[in-house]
Amino acid sequence: MENEKQHIGSLFDRIAATYDGLNHGLSLNIDRRWRRKTAAAMAPAKHVLDVAVGTADLTIEMLRRGKAEQVTGIDLSTEMMRIGEEKINRFFRTDDCSSVELIYGNAQQMPFADNSYDGVTCAFGCRNFSDLDAGMREMYRVLKPGGQVTILEFSYPSNRIIRWIYDLYFTHILPFIGRLVSRDKTAYTYLNRSVKSFCWGESFAQHLHDAGFSDEHFTPLTFGIATIYTAIKH
């Protein structure tokens, strides 16, 4: 898996064309609701950095809600960002589009100065970091004092029945449909394993704390399948 994370950009480039449709369809659009809740949990900020921006769904949601005046997105998948730019151009007026910049870059070595952003967000990207703590430290470094980090990530249900259904779905159904639609034999198997092997809840919040953040809070969503995390840089 660590080797796969080193090539995460090319993995998402391969499935970019079908990524949004599969995500929304296989989650019954619950992922859209999760992003709305994540945007609602954000503190309003002038300039937000959206880490692992992907196809810009969270960027679009925060702009719709007026949670950010300007957004910079960073990602290792140029194809995902190309689709994201098309969506932004389709959903917003020209002046709104000019307030968004998507750039290629590694979340663990970001090309931004210290204390550059009023807020930092990340949706379903942290589990793909080859070094989670390095990514957290970078988020802390580029965030201005007093700014909030808001993270949406998959987690693991605690209820045994829900966990059994979750395992069945993520281990067998999701990889099969993902391979069928995207025609990629490895990507959705990786996505399944990346979720099951990742930390969540108190453990994830501890990584935020270790990176320097404080006031860490987390809110499980939909039986604990996903979780919103917030923290502050003092």
C-alpha cells in the first residue's frame, strides 16, 4: 500500500473520468450530504486551502455557502483537477471562477509560505498521504494563527452489524463495481484497503494534536462511516 501511495496521482488520473459518478451513485448521494455538513462546520474564511482538492466538490460547496472568498486547491492528480476546473466553470459566474486556483503539488511538501491561509480543508485525502504526520504538519504550517482546519475522512463503524455490512460492501461490492465501470483492476481495491487500514476518531484527532493543533473535535456521520474533524491553530 505504501508503494501505491507513492503513485497516488497516477492512480486517480486513471479513474478520474468515472470518479464522481461512482462516488455519488454508490453512496446514494450520501457523500454530497457529508460535504455539505463539512462546509457547514467550517469557520468563514477569506482564503482557504483545499488539500487533495480532487474534482473540487468541497471547494464548490464552500463557495456556494459563502464560507470562502478565495480558494486554492492542491492535488497530485492533474486529471482530477481538470475535471474540477470544468465543474467550477460550469457552476459559477466568471468572477467566481477567478477566485479559485487549482495547482499540482504534494500535500506533504506544499509550495506555500508559512501562515498563508485563513482556513485549511481536506476531504477524503488524508488516508492517501504516505506520511500522515508530515501532511498534518504542513497543514498547520501554512494555516494562519487562529485559523481552522476542517477534515472529512472515512472512518470505521463501531456497531458490529453496521461494520459487517460495511465490510461486505467495501470488500466485495465496491471493488467489483469500481473495476467494472472504471476498467481499472487495482484502484478501487486500493481505495477499500486504504479506508480499512486508516485511523479514525480519537486516534486521528491525536495526530492533529501532535501536529500542533488544539481544540480538536470530531463528529461521526452515517453510523460512523465518515467523520468530520475540526481543530484550531492558536
